[in-house]
Amino acid sequence: MRLPDRIERTAFVVGFAVLLLLIPVAATIGSVTYSDLSSRSQQQRAEYVRVDARVIDTVQSAPTGSDRTLLTTGIATVQWSASDGSVRSASTEVSSDVQIGETTPIWCDANGTLVHAPLSAVGAVINGASTAMFVWVLGAVFVGFSIYLTTVAGDRSRMRHWDTDWEDFLQARNHPSR
């Protein structure tokens, strides 16, 4: 085996080892992401209050896709009573089938200000698992690209050696070059 062949085989072995070692690293990063999102979700669920708001303006939904199907949600102006008794209104995302005068659930903080719904426990699990997979796939792409570059460099080196060996053969046999 020539040196480029040995380097290429070593790159394969090291790349495979890195992919195996990347599994616990990705799992740890995914676990930390899940833990952070889960604690944030619990904190938001403790601080936020779900309130029924009355729709006071029409729902504006936008068509999507090539077949012009409507979204299942839209933007509408809603009105609700805050904890201090004041009436507040704001635009928020609601179901597209809600009509003016109907109520829809929204989330408010302790001051009665409209906030986004807290992340669910399932959402935290999905985000944590997605982060772990993303980290591993990103590492796999990097390792794969490194191995590919090593293979290309090895191929170029082998071709140069073949050319050199062929020239040596022609000169040793006293054959004219073409």
C-alpha cells in the first residue's frame, strides 16, 4: 500500500470513530435543549393565564400552496378583560373558522398583556430530539466531506504516481513517448 492509500483508510476509520463518538455528544446537546425548553415551558405555564377573548374583527387568512387551500389559522382582533378589570384588545392568531362575536382562547401574562402560548411538553421533546439529530447530521456531513476530500486527494496522488511510473517504464524500455 502506498502512503495515500494508508491515509485514505485511516481517514475512513477515524471518520467512523468520530461518527460513533458524535452520538453521545448529540444526545447530550439534545438533552440540554429539552431540559431548557421544558423548564421554560413550566415557568410560562405557571406565569401565564389562559383567557377567553371575544373576536371583534374579521379573521384574515391567507391562501397557501398551489391549490389555493386556506390556512387553518388567521389573524383577528380580539378583546378580553385583564385581571385588573380593564378591557384590552389586540390582533392575534386564531382559528380561521371563528366568527365575529365568538370566543377563542388566548394566553396573557400577570399584567393581562397578550403573550404567545407556552411551549408544550411534546414540543420540548420534539425540539430536543430535532436538535440532537441536527447536531449528528451536521457532524456526519462534515466527516463525509472530509473523507471525500481525502479520497479525491488520494486519487490525484495515485494518478500522479501512475503517470510517473509510466514515464519511467517508457524510458527504461527505451520506448518513445507519445
